[in-house]
Amino acid sequence: MPANDTQRLAKVRLARSQGIGPVTFTKLIEMHGDAVNAIDALLDGPHARKVASLDQAKAELAAAAKIGAATLCLGDSEYPERLAAIADAPPLLHCLGNLSLLEARIVAVVGARNASGAGLKLTRSIVGGLGEAGVCISSGLARGIDTAAHAAALDTGTIACLAGGLDVIYPPENKQLYENVIAKGLLVSEMPIGTKPQARHFPRRNRIISGLSDGVLVIEAATRSGSLITARLAGEQGRDIFAVPGSPLDPRSAGANRLIKDGAILARNAEDIISELTSPTLHKKKLKPAPAKTRKTTALQAPHQASSQATSLAQGQPNNPRDLMTILSPSPIHIDEIVLLKGGTADTILAELQLLELDGKVARHSGGRFSRIV
């Protein structure tokens, strides 16, 4: 067995051994010189029974290869530099799709799962502007803002960070978006293939979203949300934190407004973000587009023809009709946008809006716009 394969298997064993997290993984390798020596030292000590077996390591690498994924180990030349620099960098990173996106300028976009129509529209606008400037978008493939961000960045570069294994689609309704990301972007996860996502996995996933990125943009986030966890991690990692201000009457904007109050950079559009990322006083690297030459891993299943669901996702629409009060926010939104997000006919939706207006729940504005009364 070549020496590099021996080291790779040793890294997988070390990463999957009981009681060894990312920080301990790095310390053990530094202490013993390499992963093989670290495994040997553990096998000679009282914790030998907790060391993952060679067969377990081989099985994990084989499972990743079977679905066409590449496995990057911390210390590999292809392992993303930004992620490697954080204190708790994942020892292993399974990747499926276009690996070249890891070399581009990256901005993470995160926000509310129950995003308003205005929030989704703004997400598409900002992501579109970032994409035109050559910026790749990272996010978590969650409902709401994540979904809109990935869909808007499919043609310009997007990275989806998963809490479970690469072959586990979560949430299930994002199946088409998941397949589109494989075909055009990149999926990454530190979890073994087949792992079902659990609550404790999501904060770990969030550190990867921010760790891969040059900056993190928060659009609509409650005061207690995963998006604010990602922002906190970004601050600890030395990343720029951007936030879109929102109505003080909308709880979905409370987290972003708080970030701005605490010193986050106010972002109204893509230009606000690009100007900060390319500031010579803050960044040495110039903005560059995603590389034209791509290193692409084999896809699980490349979609051959876009379905109506794919078209919906490409426009940042949810898969299922949504309650009108969820779509609306204190910021007015045009009836055409409401119809696009809700589904159905304009006449039906206008009738619903009139009833809500009579109930004092919705306000009508000039130009065919409506907002939620808080």
C-alpha cells in the first residue's frame, strides 16, 4: 500500500475514533508527526478499543467513491485553505460536484426558513449581483433563504453544506435543487455517507458554511436561530459579517438588525458586499470569478431534463403553496411576486388579500403592493 494511502486511511481512522474531535485530531497529528504514528500511539495505550478499525476506514472511503464523491483530508493540497485555517477544521470533507468552486471568492448566504416574499426577492437580487461579479455562494440547502440563494446561484457557482451524508437529501422537498447543485455546483459534508442529519449536526455544519467563505450575509433571522450561530462562528473565524436590515416590526428581521447594531456591515445590495470584500485595506486577494477549468466529481444522478419543480426552484420558489401571512412581511410586496410565491391565480389571491385586509391583518399600498400588519 502506497504511503499516501496509508496516511489517508490513518486519518480516516483517527477522525472516526471515539472521543476524538477536530481539535484533538489536529493536536494528535502535531504531537506524533503524522496520522499513522498517532494511530499507533493510541493502539498502544488504554484507549485502543476506541480506535476506529482499518475496515471501517476503508468502508467509508469506498462508500464515498461509490457515489462519485472525492474525500479531502485535512492537510491535502486540495483541501480548501480558508477552511483549513479555522481552529476546528473538519478532518475529512466529502465532496460531490465541481471542486474548483472551493478556489473562488465565496460568500455565505443564510437566513430564515420561513422567509417572507420580500426576503426571498432580495436574496435573489443580491445573489444575482454577487454571481455576476464572480462570487460563489455557500449555504446550507435549508428551506427559505438558503433555497433561494442556491437556486439563484446555480449558473454562477454555489456550494451546499450538508448536516448529514452526501447521499441524504434534507429537506426532502429540495430533491430537485439537490440534484441541480450536484450537476452545476458542489455538495460538501464532513459526515460519513448514509448519515441521517440530527439536531447536533447542524451547528457543526454551520461552521463549515462560514469557514469556506470570505464573508457571511444574513437575510432575515430571528434572535435565536441557526443563522445567528453561523454569524457568531464567522466572527470567531475572522470573517466579514454582513446583514440586511429589516422592519423592526418583523421578528424575522430582529436577528439581522441586532447584528448591524453590534457592528455587522449593513448590506443593501451586492455592491455593498463586493466593495468590502475587495477593499485593499482589508483584503489582499482580488475578487476573481470561479475558475473556468473545472475538476468535477461524478454525480449521483445528473438530471437530463428540468421538471416544473426544477423551474420553480430556479426561480427561488418554494415547492408547496404557502400561507399568505407567511409570505407577507411589513415590507410591501407586489401582487405579482405574491402570486409567484403562493401559486394559483391572481384573482384568487386578491380575494384572499381582501379578506385579510378587512380583518385588519393586511395593508394595501399603491402600485398593487401589500404588506402584513404586525
